[in-house]
Amino acid sequence: MKKGERRKQELLRIAYKMFITRGYENTSVDDIIAEAGIAKGTYYYYFESKEQTLEAVIEMMLDQEIEAAKQVMAAEIPVPQKIAGIITSIRPTQEEQPIEGVLMQPENVLMHNKIRRKLVEKAVPLLSEAVEEGIAEGIFACDCIPERVRMLLLISSDIFDEGSFTEREVAVFIDMTEKLLGAEPGAMEFIRPLIGLEE
Amino acid sequence: MKKGERRKQELLRIAYKMFITRGYENTSVDDIIAEAGIAKGTYYYYFESKEQTLEAVIEMMLDQEIEAAKQVMAAEIPVPQKIAGIITSIRPTQEEQPIEGVLMQPENVLMHNKIRRKLVEKAVPLLSEAVEEGIAEGIFACDCIPERVRMLLLISSDIFDEGSFTEREVAVFIDMTEKLLGAEPGAMEFIRPLIGLEE
Amino acid sequence: MKKGERRKQELLRIAYKMFITRGYENTSVDDIIAEAGIAKGTYYYYFESKEQTLEAVIEMMLDQEIEAAKQVMAAEIPVPQKIAGIITSIRPTQEEQPIEGVLMQPENVLMHNKIRRKLVEKAVPLLSEAVEEGIAEGIFACDCIPERVRMLLLISSDIFDEGSFTEREVAVFIDMTEKLLGAEPGAMEFIRPLIGLEE
Amino acid sequence: MKKGERRKQELLRIAYKMFITRGYENTSVDDIIAEAGIAKGTYYYYFESKEQTLEAVIEMMLDQEIEAAKQVMAAEIPVPQKIAGIITSIRPTQEEQPIEGVLMQPENVLMHNKIRRKLVEKAVPLLSEAVEEGIAEGIFACDCIPERVRMLLLISSDIFDEGSFTEREVAVFIDMTEKLLGAEPGAMEFIRPLIGLEE
DNA sequence: GATGAATGAGTATTCATTCAT
DNA sequence: GATGAATGAATACTCATTCAT
């Protein structure tokens, strides 16, 4: 069981990388087994189908990211830093994206969307908790926290996931965040350098 | 030229409906010509490729919607109503969506995304103009108008295009809109019934 | 009838050029009419089929070349020069070949072969006549003239039509020619510069 | 590996026969798999493409012929017999050609040419070696052996591959061979019955 | 656990040709 | 003489999946 699990994890990593860089649709099972150096049968010994592989890949990836985010949440650091940390650990495919750059955009909508949805859904409770802490500390003031957090996450991935955005967009995003959460003007300025790094 | 154009428009409508209801990938050229009752050659007489058909379909749809939105903009009505009108005429696939309901979600990400992007891009200038009118009238007060408008459009399609949303989401969206545009609280409440109708 | 003939000749020239440069198989009727700026129907008004167009194109080309060769034959010049002249006027596609260079080799075997055969067949009697003159003048001495001439033509197109050949091949070819026709050694050396120009 | 190789060889033979008899272009992949009784996928499991199949078919055929020719060369027999043997084992498609007779001519130029070129290229060194032996024995006397041999091979395939040739053509060919190689008149007469058999 | 041979439905695209106007 | 809309048979190739060994 040890050895088998290992193999599966390895296959998962390979599939993940290929899905990310070439797109799910553009990656054939043959491509995967060629890269992994295994036989067709072996692949289907570990995975029910290609679709299920995608599911597993996403699950694996999300688990890792959410795990990291949870640790940030559990740390003894100021609320704003927690928020920053969660967002950073959540940003998907951060490492792989630069590999082939923009190639991810046109052909990978399917996977990208799937990940986006799931990630947002999993991140909302975590960030909500952080916001609540912020409210308790008097930094934020608002109701409907999960809804507000969700919108912030969605718009953030809309604007920033592509990698190309303007100064003004960042400014508006910060302004929106502050107003949505009921923070003092300038309270969320610390996000700026965080995003800027991506460029 | 008359006859040919007619035929093409008809094919475009058929392809449009099929793409929307079954998804672009799930609609084969064979499906289209069967539905249209024409020969393969005829299809390729009018379209270079399936991909190009998609492009044409989107173009056609967008043109119609943008045209309607422009007429709203040109009308002699109060600014808030203009905004409402533009958003309404822009909402894509309004009629077709209910046909097969949720079927649109998983397999049509590609087309949906393509439309979303283009539509937002085309709608931003129109709505920006409306917002500027509102500023002139003292209803709104903000800078970076196109950026703000774009975010509102993106988030609105994220939240509302799927058809399932909560009261609280609507409330937050309205709150966000007001704050983003610098309007008085309650100024955008008129959006609520507009969205609610969709459910 | 005048105007129609003109048009046909023009189409023939266009088809000829396209067949030569892109290959018969790679040239679609659509390509031809696009280049000629006419409608499909017009094309089929002038030609029965694509195949027949090829036939006509070859016929036209050959007629021109054979005509030139006949004039050489009729001229009052020494026999060796006649032979040289005939060969020169016969060399197929001399003008077009350099246009796209080697592109002609892989995809145009069909047409190339067709032309080769027909050209050789038409050239054999002309060259045979020249050789007979040469025999009468005591320059050559051999029997089975048409057979010998034919072999020389075939091998010459095998070796020289491609454009890449060596010094030694030329030397052997000249040696062979002299021996086949029963000429004195060195009698056919005048061919050398003729061929060399092609390189 | 055993089983797979077997199957591939079998497919190769089937494809070979069909290409030869109907022509490469006129043989569809569907034809081949129908004849072989396999599924489409199986075909593409063994061959990358139709083109590659042709390549493999030619390779296989050539290998066999060259192998036979090499054995002739290695045998302890007089030089003229060696030459005769090599030419005989090299003659391509000897067995299949009669199957559908002339059908091979118009539509199979592509494959025929491809084979011809490769075969000549591979046969030149073998025959050259034989000629050199002949020179050592005083039977032949010439320079530029490969070039001379190549011309003989080319002309021989031009004249004799079609199956229709005259007595006089044979006579001239023999004469040419003798003179090209610098042999005594009559030295190559033994070729005559060899060729005659084809008719 | 692992292999790899076999499957076959599915797909987009090409192109010479026809014919009513 | 000329048009261009319509045809439809033909074709190569893909790929997720199965299963006997």
C-alpha cells in the first residue's frame, strides 16, 4: 500500500503539471503515461478515468493550499497579515503559471474555472473567520461577511489571475475591499505590495 | 447576396442555439447540419471552420446586445434607469439559458468565458458614460470610473449569471455598487427587483 | 469566340503557373478561380474537369516548346548547335522552376512525369532527325537512332532536371552521348557549358 | 514483442500489396484495415500515419531486395553473373506488378518514384563493387564507376520497369552498357535473356 | 501490481462537380 | 457567357477505455 500510494502521488504530480501547462483537454492519457514512463494499463489501475484524474489532481492541489492557509490562520499574527497570508497561499498555480506563461489562458478555461470555484468555496470560511477577528478587534465593520469575502475573492481572481493589471485597478480593488469590509481608508493598503510582486 | 446572407444568418441562429444549449464542444458540425437540413459542403461554404462559426455566433449575439444597450443609453431617461437598462440588455443568453438549465455550466465554460470577456469589454464604455452622467448630476462621486464599472460587471456576471443567488448576495452587491460609485445609501436599490426577476 | 479563347488562354496560363509551383494535387479549383478572379461556374464553362485542365496545360506547354524546337531544327546552323538548341528549348518548366526551387520535387511527381513522357516522345523524332543529319555529315555513326536518342533524353532528364549534379556526371553523360551516337571523343563537349549554366 | 512484431509485419505486407496494386493515393486507411480485419485504432497503434506506413513499406521491401543482392555479390560466381543476379534481385515489385497490370502506371507515380530513387541509391554501391571486380579481371575498363552504374540503373528502370519494350531497345541498352563500362562488344549479351523474361 | 495490444465511435475538413438563374 | 449556392462522398486521424495475460 505504501508503494502504491507513492506511485499514485507521483502520477498525480505529473498529471497536475501537464494539465496546468498544456491544459486538461490538450493533455492525452498517452501524454501522461509517456511522461511517467508507465503503461496504459497501469494508468487505469490507479485512476478510473481521465476525468477522475482531474478531480484528484484538483483535490490534491486544493488540500495543500487550504492546509497552508489554515496554518496561517492558526498563527499568532495580526489580522491583516493573516488575510495577506491566506490570499498568498491560496493563489492557484502560482509556481507553474510562469512556466509557459499565458498558454494557460485560452485552453485551460475548464480546469481553471473548476479550481477557481472550489478554491473560492474553501477559502471563504477561512477568510470570513479572519474578517470576524478583525471586526472583534475593531478593524472592520460589516455584516454578511461570507458574501462580502466571496465577492472579494471572485473579483480578485478575475482581475489578478491573468497577471496583467494596472495601478488603477489595484487602487480600486483596495478601495473596494476597505469599503466592503467597513475598514478605515488606507487600512488595506498593505495588499498593494502583495499583488505588485506578481507583475 | 440577399439569399446567401439570409442563409448564413439562419445557420448562425441554429448554431447559436445549439452551442448554448449543448455546449460548443458537444455540438458537432454533423449535429448542426442535421438540424439545419443542409449538406456538409454548404456549411463549409458559409463558415471557414467550426471555431470561426463560434466567433461569428458570439459576434452576432454581442452586436445585438450592444445595439440594444446603446439605444438605452441614447434614451431620455434618468441615469439609474439607463444603468438598469444597459445591464438588462447585456445579460447574455437570457432567453436560451432556461432551455436546458444547468447543462450550460460544466461543458460550456469555453464559450461562456469568451462571451463574458467580450461583453464586459464592450459594456464598460457604455456604463462608464452613464456613470459620468450620474456624476454630473451629483448622483455618483468617484474616480477611475472604467475600472470600477468593470469590476461591477465582472462580479455581477460571476454572481448572477448562474441563476442561483441569495437575498444577502443581492444586498451586498447593491451595497458594494453604491460604495464603489460613491452614491448615497439606497440609491441603487432599484437594481433589486431587476435582478430578482431572474430567479 | 475571340474573347472566349482569350479568357481560356489566360486561365490556362494561370493554372499552369500554379500547377508548376504548388503541384497539381496541391492546387484546388478554388485556388485557381481565386487567382483568376472568376466564379466556379465560369471555370467549368471553360474546362470539363480539373484533370482535363492539366491535360490542356501540358498540351499548351508542350506545343510551345516543340514549336521552338522545330524552328531550331529548320534553321541553317551546324548539327551540334541544332541538338543543343533543341535540348534547350525542350527543358521543361525552365522559367518557373527557379521560382520556388525545390518545391517542385516531392509533390509534383505526377505532373512532372506526365510532362516528361510526353516531351520525350515529342522530342525523339526531332532529335532523331538532327542525328541523321549528323550521320549524313559524318559526325555520328549509329543505328537504332530513335532508341538511342530516347535513352539520352530520359537519362538527361533524370540527371539534370533536379538541378543538382556533379562534374563527373556531366563528364560521363558526354562520354555516353558520344559513344551512343558513334561520335569522335570530344565531339559533344559543347554540351558542357549548356548544362553548366543551370547550376 | 513477438506478437506485436508479427502483426506489424503482416500489416506491412497487406499495405504493401494494396499500395502496389491500387496505388498509394487510392488506398485509404479504411481499405487497409478492412482488408486486414482490424480496427482503426489498431492501425494507428502500429503506424503513426499513412505516410509513415508507406515509408515503412518501402523500407521493408528495399531491405529484402538489397539483402538478396548482397548475397549474390558475396557468392563465388563470375562477375557478369553477379551483375545479372543483382539486377534481378533488385527489380522491384516483380511479383505484384502483373496482378493488376498497367493500373500501376498512372496513379502510383509517387510510390514508384520513391522506390526507384531509393533502390538506385542502394544498388549503386553494390553494382559498383561488381564492376570494380570486373575491371580487376580485365572485363571492364572505365572511370567514374558509380556515376556510370547509376545511369545504367536509371535508364534500365525507365525502359524496362513498364514491361513494354522492343528488341531494339534491348539491343541499344546492351550496346550502351558495354560502351559505358568499356567492355568488349558482346560481353554483356547475357543480359538479353534476363530482360526478355519480363515480357 | 503491471503490461500493451486492441478497440471503434467520433470529428473536422476538403474538394471536384452540378445546375438553376 | 457567367455566376455562386449547394452538394456529399471521401479521408486521415484521435483518444479514452478495456482486458487477457
